[in-house]
Amino acid sequence: MIQRLLPAGYAWMVVHGLLAVFLPKQAIKLNGKLLLRGYENPGDLEPKDWYVRSTRISGLGMLVTGVTGLLAGQLAEDEDEAGDDPDRADESDEEPVELDI
């Protein structure tokens, strides 16, 4: 079940990361509206410059993580499909290579 949800989570990270990298102030306002919903005047808050920079950096991390997760999931699917191919040689038939250290 979780394997089906992983691509959606990674895609959300890519979208949120793109928003945070290219539009950090709008990402901060969106998160502020969601997190500070019960408080008065959350729209009046102005983020400091260091917070905008850190939002941009964390967005870059989310973007890289999301893209990496999507690519890793795609590679795993490709390996599963290749493993089902009967024409492909079985790699376990190869002799192990011994290394002298």
C-alpha cells in the first residue's frame, strides 16, 4: 500500500520544493495561512531575510529529494520488469570474482 503512495509524496515534494525555491515568500505565506489559522492577523507577519533564504534552501532540498525518489522508484520498476524477462540471462550463474588484498 505504501509503495503506491510514495510517488505521490515525492511529487508533492517536487511541487512544494519548486514553490519554495522560486517563490519563497509566497510559500511562507501559504504555510502561514495553513499553520496559523487559529491566530488573529497571520497575514500581517513579514518574514525576515534569513528566513526567506532558509526557505529557499530547504525548498531546494525538497526538490532534490523528490526528484531522486521519483527516479529511484522508476528505476526499481524497470528492474522489476527486467527481472520478469525470461530472455535475460540470470546473473546468479556468474562465478564470483575473488580479490587479493
